[in-house]
Amino acid sequence: MADDYPKVDRVMGGASGWFSIALPAVLFLYFLGLVPQIAEAPQVRGIEWVPSLGIGLSVLLDGLSLTFALLITGIGTAVTLYSARYLGQHPDYPRFVAYLMMFMVGMLGLVLAGNLISLFVFWEVTTIASYLLIGFNADSAKSRRSALQALLVTGTGGLILLAGMIVLGTVAGSFELVDILSQGDMLREHPWYLAILLLFLAGAFTKSAQVPFHFWLPNAMAAPTPVSAYLHSATMVKGGVYLLARMNPGLGGTEAWFWILTLFGGVTAVFASVMALRQTDIKQVLAYTTLMALGTLTMFIGAGTHYAIMAAMLFLVVHSLYKAALFLMIGIVDHATGTRETGVLGGLSKAMPLTGLAAALAAVSMAGIPPMVGFIGKEFMYKAGLGLGGFGAIWVTVMIFAASVMMFVVAGIVAWKPFRGELRETPHAAHEGPWPMLAGPLGLGALSLIFGLFPGVLAHYFVGPATHAVFGEVREVHLYLWGGINMALILSLLTFLAGWLMYRRHEAIRHRLIRIEQGSRVNFDAGWDRVLDGLKALAAWQTRLIQTGNLQTYMAVIFASFTVLVGTTFLLRGGMGSGINYEADGVHPIQWTVLALIAMGAILATITSSRMTAVAALGVVGIGVALIFIMFSAPDVAITQLLVEVLVVVLVALVMLRLPHLPVRSASGFRAGHAAIAAAFGILSTLVMIAVLQTPFDRRLTDFFEIASWPEAHGRNIVNVILVDFRATDTFGEIVVVVMAAVGAYALLRGAPGAKPTPEDEEPVQVAAADKGEKV
Amino acid sequence: MELLLALTIGVLMASSVYLMLDRNVIRFLFGLILLSNAANLVIFLSGRLTAGAPPLIDEGAYAPTGVVANALPQALVLTAIVIGFGLLAFTLALVYRTYRSLGTVNSDEMRVAEPVSAPKTTPHPDPAAAPGTPPASDPTLDKTDATTTPTGGEARA
Amino acid sequence: MQSLILTTATRLLVALLLVFSIYALLRGHNLPGGGFIGGLIGATGFILYVIATSVSDARSALRADPANIAMLGVGIAAFSGIMGAFAGDAFLTGQWLFLFAAEGEKGLPLSSVLVFDVGVYLAVFGGILTLVFAMEEEI
């Protein structure tokens, strides 16, 4: 990262820096204190959040979540310490810290959540934090693009995951992980199993950057180095792996699970390790090796045997330790020399001995050389691969072998070559990094060594309980550095040999890879751009189609869809029932007359082009409706209707009188299509009304009001009692609406341009009018 | 009678929908008035019709004697009428204000927020050029000819 | 609209309509009437006054700004709802006080429900007059 920003005078990032270091450190110690307890028995704690939907903030503490929590807080401490020195003088450092803390909280929530929905919420928090952190250098278009790409890929995956979670929660009858995971046998038999699995995998694969969704991760290296170390290698991208591991007891163990995970994981691992060799920027090399690690983890979780899960959990810890250290190391080198190009760097061990030591510790672990814990990790991966049956064993073992050889080569490129030989010319003169930046990589490297020498601690407190949580049953987990001469050891030795041979020729291999890539048509990143362009074109097309900005079209669509939807439901549900029971007897001639007047008034209002006729016709309709209310025993309603009708006519006539040129003629003559919609709507209304009248009438509410009106509410007019007592809250809302409408109309009328011309307004208005006259 | 009223409701609904599908917002407003009448009748009819027995309790009685009309839909319709009036008055003010500001009652020409394409054909709300008072040369109150109004004619030209 | 007959008759009619509107309001709990109807009748009376004379005359006859009357109505309705809280009841629960009540007779009933209806009356009355005055003045 370039240092060309205006520096702010802060020691270790000031208050926000110290806070950001203290928080993960304290949390780390807290979680560390829980380790012995959790190693014995997992725990569920929690509070309710939306109990009606079964969503709670329960916390699931077991070996898996605690291991993740320790990685998040532990590496978090190293990274924040490092950032305080690395970015502490950046003007936006406090913002950076805020994002980083947001991420940390989200990630902790993700791994500790005991409920699918809260897990999803935290999942999205990490996605958003990642977006903000990748785009931290918002001045750079490349950063912004990378950030958006990461957000869209993982965000889309997140939404698909949410769909999967809802289906799973519905099938299992609970969103609590404990309840779901205990129903594994039922879930695997369920007809929706495959759908759930695919939806979950879409979420996990995008988050953990499996091929073909991998392309966002190398681009995400646009973020500042501590972010790459923390989010995009040690923690966030492992969120998908965490989800797979977490769901293993519930969804794992089927053929589909095995083959999808091992195939995608294996392809990702090998593809990424080959791509790593092609890179010249060491940070990009590390990004691709992260992909390789994610593929490996996915593959082993898919393999599903006890040994495979154990290997995955072990490798999870191993990888986080060495990869975070290497990222932080390359950050120091970049900071000190101004470059990360493998071809430029050399002989740094003389100028930066401590950095070199940290790099060596991490890289030896990465290469899988004893006595580092990486060696144990590789041994157990071989054992797990060989322990599988049939074609799976060959596939996994070959993939692991290929990836391990490449890791060996990459370790050499990253940590051997830049430090060996003569000191080369770099943009800045190389110098040793400051202690806050060295503490993290050295500490992590030391842990790789300690765990390698004392694998029992790792087995008992971390890998064992985590394996138990993922595998679902307790089995002895025993890790050791020396397991005697066996197939795994032989493979390890072959790995070293092949790796050493390839390292010697890695420059030539790289040139060849670059040539292959240039000749290749397959480019995921460019494909992504085409997908986005297509999406934009689609959005533009459907906006043009749907959002015409034409009121008439909107209304037509609304009424037509209403008619079609209600009409279809009506027909499908047999709405007509027993048909129409026509009983014309007992209809008084006056009733006939009133109904005929209403209908004629409505039709007249529709067809007339004279507005006074229209207003009068509307008045006829209103009075007719009031007469119906009178005839059918609704005196209060009738009075209200009459009074309102008078007011309506007064107001409409008032506006019409004052605006002599307001045309009421239809703007486009007779419109057959609209007439058809209107007729269908009217016919449907009548049919629905008839159907309603045929259903038995439910008088419960009416009976209650009739009985309670006098004894309880002391009123003899039941309608008014309902209005002011039983349903007074409704009425209260309604008078507020009336007053709001009045005030709103008042505000609209006040200050309307040209309203009530004042003497000084008169002249320009006439000019404007004359102007119009000439044009016409 | 119920059947006949249902038919009348159908006619009201059809008329109001046809009016609301017009480009002229005044006619839209008329449609709105008819629609609220129709909706009130729907609620009223759904509660069934009872002739000659208003929902009142006689002096001295504790509950209505005999069958009386359903009070609940009446209460709903009563408030709906008043609310409908509020809505209508607000819409009327809106139409009036729109006409004053944009000089048109044709919804197609109200395109300030979403101009169609070339800005020339868009009637921008220019307060100075807005037709403060439409030409006063027309004596008849019932004049309905759209071409003499400051509306669409020239916007299209 | 200057018509001597209308102007003269309106003074009487407005007074009558206002009295009638209050009558409709008060009897509303037991017979057809109530706050909505009362408010509408009262507003109609003043609209008649506006038509016969002018808005400024109507405004001065009304003394208060109709928008204030409407707001006062909403406030009174809300207050009547809060009265229930003193008795520990939910919002808008009716509170009754029967003066001179005897066996079998409810006497003169005073209630928060009546206060609420008065609020409805004022809100409808003020709201409609706000509208009509604005229409008359601004158009």
C-alpha cells in the first residue's frame, strides 16, 4: 500500500488504535478461559429476539465455534496491533478501525450464533464490512470495483443462503441449530434435501470463493494488507467453510454432499495453486494459496470421515496461523521496500532479519516441513485421503498431493527467494519493521512451531472438540509429529522432492503459465463484467417496459391485474356456488327507480363531455346512494351521505366555476381496451357481491354490539355507540385523517402560482395569456 | 333487491374504472367519487339489507326488539364517507394546483419528474410562463373544448 | 353573490343550522345524529354564509381560524381518550358519571364519550371549513 496520503500525527492510531487492540485482546483472553470448559461439553446460551418467528440470539458454544472465536480474536489482536502502526497515521484510520471492529463483531456473531436467522444476519454484517474494507482506498477505481464485486458475489450467495435457511427451518420446524442438527436423518431423507443443500452450498461457495465464484478473492487484495490478512485469509472467507462444517451433522454424509464438495473443493485447490505459481505480486500469490486452502477445507469436509474432518479442523488452524503471518510479513516488506514483486526482491534477510525469521517460520509450516504444525496437517490430510474408499481416495489424495507440492514451491517463492542472496535495489531502502508490526507474524509463526512440538495441546483443546462438533460423535483425536514409516510419510517425502524440483524451475513454469493464460478465452473476471452489463441492460429494459411514467398505463395494469387475479381465484374456487337465485318479488317500484337513477347517473357521468352535466350526474348518484341508505334503515349514514354529497357538489362546482377552461372531455375519445377492462371489473364486482350474499351471514359481532350497546355503553343508537365507544380508536384515526387532508389541501392551495392574482401579478399573467394566444 | 343492488354496484364500478383510466385527471377525479360510492355500497350490502328497522334501542328496552339493521357496516360506511370526502377534497386541490402549475389536466403531459426524451417537448413548470389565468375571452362556463386551453396542443406541436 | 333575500335569510338560517348541529351532536348517542353529522351540519351552515356574503365575513363571524378549531377537536378527542387512563383503563375507554341517577334511571349522563364526540364534531367542522375557505379564497 502506498504511503502517499497526508499523515496525521497519531501514536499507534490514537485512542481508536488502543481501543481496537484492547477489544480483541480482552475477548481472546475471555474465550481462552472458556476452553477447558467447552472441551468437556458444548453449551447453548441465549436470549429471545423475535419469539413469534422462532428467531433468537442463542449462542452455540462448542469446539468448532470456540476455535473460530479464538482465531478471530487472536489474529484480530495481531492484526489490529499491526494496523495501528501500519495505518495509524492515515487520516481515515478511525473509520478503518470502525469497519474492522464491525467485521470482528459480525464474524464472532456468525460463528457463535445458535440460530440460523441470527447467523444469517451476522453473515451479512461480515459481507458489508468486507465491502467497506476492500473499498477503503475509495479514491481508487480498482478498489471500488473490487469491493463491489465482492459485495455482489457474496451478497447474492447470502440471499440464496437465506432462502435455503428458510426452507431448512420450515422442514425442521425450528431455526435453532441444536434442533436442526439433531434431525440429520430426517433431513437427509426429506424430498427437499437436495434443494436445501444446493442453496446452502451457493452461500458457502460464494463466501469461501470456490471455483467458479473464486474471482472476487484475488481482486479483494485491493484492501490494505492487514485486511487481507484478517478477512480474506484467516477469518471471513472461512465463513463458508464454517457453515459447511456446522451443517455437516444435519446435511452431510450423503452422496451428493460428498461428490459436490470434494469435486469443487479439489478443483479449487489445484486450480488456485497453479494460479498462485503464475503470479509475480507476492500478495496475489498468497491470495491464490488462500483459495487453495479453502478448496482443501471444503474437500475434506465433503469427504466426511472422522479422519477427514479432523484433518480439516487441523488444517483450518494451521492455515490461519501461517497465512495471516505471511500476509502481515509481506505487508512489512511492502512498507519497507515499496514493492511486492517477487522478481525485484532479494537478500532481505540482511536488512530485515526479524521479518525474515517470521517469514521462515510461517513458510516452513506452509511447506509442511517438520517440526512445524504444517507438517502434521499435511500428514493427516494424506492419511485422511488414503483412508477414503474407492475413487474418492484417489481423487482426494491426488488433489492434495498436487496442492501440497505447489504449496512447497510457493513457500519458497514467498519466504525463501526474497530473503536469500544479495540485497537488491528496491524503491525504498529496505529496513527492519517496527515491533508492533513484527509482533503478530512472529507470534503466529512461533505458535506454528509450538503446536508442532506439542500437538497434544492442539488435539485436546481445539481440534478434538471441533472435530467432535462437526462429526457429531466423540472419538479419540490423537495428533503426533512422528507416526512411523507409513504411506503418508512416503507421500510427504515425495512432495518435498517434487516441490524442490519445481521450485528450481518455477520461473520457467510461470512464463509458460502466463502464455497459456494469454491464449485462453476463459476469463472469470471479464465474464463477471459481462454479467453485470447484461444485468444493467435487463434493468433498463424492464424499467422502460414497466415504469413508463404514464398514469393511464399504471391504472390499466392495476385494474387489469386485479380483475385477472380475483377473477381467476373466483373461478377456480367455484365462487358462484349454487348459481344466482333471482327473486324479483318484493322489489318496490321506488327501489327500481332509485337503482335505475344511480346506474344512469354513473353512465351519464362517464359519457358526457359537459362538466356541469357530469357534476349533476355525480350528484344524482350520491343522492341515490343516500336514498338506499334511508330505505334500508341506515338514517345516520343517509344523513352523512346527503351532507357530504352537498359538500362535494359545492366544492367541485366551485373549482369548475373558477376554472372556465378546465376540460372534462375525455382526452382520447372512446377506448375499447379500457372499456373492456372496466366492464370486466364491473361484472366481476357484481359476481363477487352475489357470491358474498350467498354465504351464510356471521352475526356474532353484530349481536355483541346490539346486546352490549345499552347496558355497557349507555347508548341507544348502536351505530353511534360503535363509532364513539366500541371502535373509538378507529374514529380517532379517521378524524385525524380528515384534518390532515384539510390541512394538506390548504397547503396545496396556498401559494399556488397564479392563484388569486394580486394587482401587481395581473400584468405578467395577461402577457403570458396573450403569449399563449399567439402560439395557438 | 340484493341482486339488483349488486348489479348497480357493478355498473358503478365499471363506470368509475373507465373514468379512472382517462388521461384527463378531472375525469379521474369523477371516477374516484363513483368508486367511493360503489365501495360504500359494497360494505353496506355485505352486511345484508334490512328495511324499516334502524339499529336503535327503544326507550326502556335493554336490547333491540325484533330484527334491526346491521349496525356494524353502517358505522364503517359512515366513517368511510367522511374519509372519502377528505380524500376527494385533497385530490381536487391537487388537480387544481397541478393545473395552475403545469397548465394541463392531461396526465401524459405531467412529465416534470420523468421527461420523456428531448427536453423541448417537455412542458417545464416555468412560473413566469405558466398560464396564471387561462384566456378570459371565453364567456361560457360550460366550455369544454380542450384546444383553446393552455394544455397539450402546443406541447405536441 | 349579492342577494338581499339570501343575505337576510342566511343570518337566521346559519343560527338555526348551528343550533340544530349541536342538537344533532347531543342526541347522537341515543338517536340518529352524532359528531360526524353535527359537524357536517354546522359546516354546511357556514358554507351557506360564505356563499351569501364572503369568506372574510364568514371568518370574522367564526372568530377562530377553522384549522385551529379542527386541531382543537383532535386534541379534545385525544384528551377524552386519555381520561380513561385515570381510571386505569385502556386508551379511549368510555368513562361515565350519572348525575341524579335513581333506581332504573340513568339520570343525566356525563361521559368521556360525549367529550370524544365533541372532539369529532369540532374536527369535522373545522376540517371542512378549512378546506372550503381555502378553496374560496385561493381559487
